[in-house]
Amino acid sequence: RQYNLQLSDGTKVWLNASSSITFPTSFATNERKVSITGEVYFEVAKDKTKPFRVSVNDIQVNVLGTHFNVNAYDDENSVNTTLLEGSVLITKKDEKVLLKPGQQAEKQKSGAIVVSDNVNLDQVMGWKNGVFYFENASLQMVMRQLSRWYDIDVVFEKGVEPRVFEGEIQRNLQLSQVLKILEKSNIHFKIEGKTLRVIP
């Protein structure tokens, strides 16, 4: 499921499946601070007197008023912060990275923060716009998204060939409909309760 809400300062928040946000009922006088897990998109209400701060794992995203997406699922290889509008400052201990619109900061498992230009915003925002958007996506990446959205466990049997996917699938489809689409790429599945087995 996907949820959206509005914070006390007027900031709009969208939560992807298997995500959470923690925030006070009313913000302090000098700052607006929230913490998240999973994937969250923010449209922050402008207020230069109260910086907006998002804590996720060991990094902090500092904002005055902007539109950005944070993907911080535990089963992904990195924490990605993508800026659509405005500017954000990402801090991790002594390291600081300032993002411009269209850029993405990737905090890797090693701890390094790498910035990419001209990110595909359609892919980043696909979840908020009601689609699974795949660009050069491995079968594992596709299955992680399906696992979160449909609340299923995915198990890969031995011998499943690596694949790469391009395109988009509506998120309002039933799981069986999505699997029929994927089966056209010669991938086979078996469902056992809440477990989806990917078989050769």
C-alpha cells in the first residue's frame, strides 16, 4: 500500500510500501525534524526560520523548502536521495554534499557518498505515480519491489538465468496479472501461500 499525509507545517509526505515516518505532533520552534525508513517523497513547506531535517540511518538531509525522494530500504545496496526541486544538503559525520535538481546522492554500504547527474526522475518517482518503472533493472531488483508492494516473500530457485528489464507496469494490477506480464520474458513462478518461488 501507499500512503500520503500532511504534517503540521503543511509539508506533504508520500510513503511507499513497507515504509514509515516518525514526527512530532507539532514541530519545535527552531527546526522541523522527522525520521524515516523505506522510501518517502517530500514536498516541504517553505520556512527559512525552521530548517526541515530528515534522519535516515546515519545520514541527515537538511532542507529549507524543496521536493525530494529518499529510498532507504534495508534490502537495497545504498540509500538514495534524489532532488526534484530546490536544494538539499546531505550530511554524514563530517561529510557534506549539496544536491542540485536532477541529482542523486547514493550513500553506499562502504559509507562513501556518490553524486550522479541527470538521474531518470520517471524511474525514481514511478512508485508515487502508480507504476513500477524499470530501467536496466535486474530480476532481483524487480522482485524486491514486488515483494514490498504485494507483501510476499520471494525465493529464487537454483538455475534462474539473470535478466534485465525495461518498461513500466501499473501498480494497481493484481499480483497474478503482473506475473503473467513477467512470464512473457520466459520467467516462471510458483506461489505457495505468501511465498513466491522464481523457478528456471
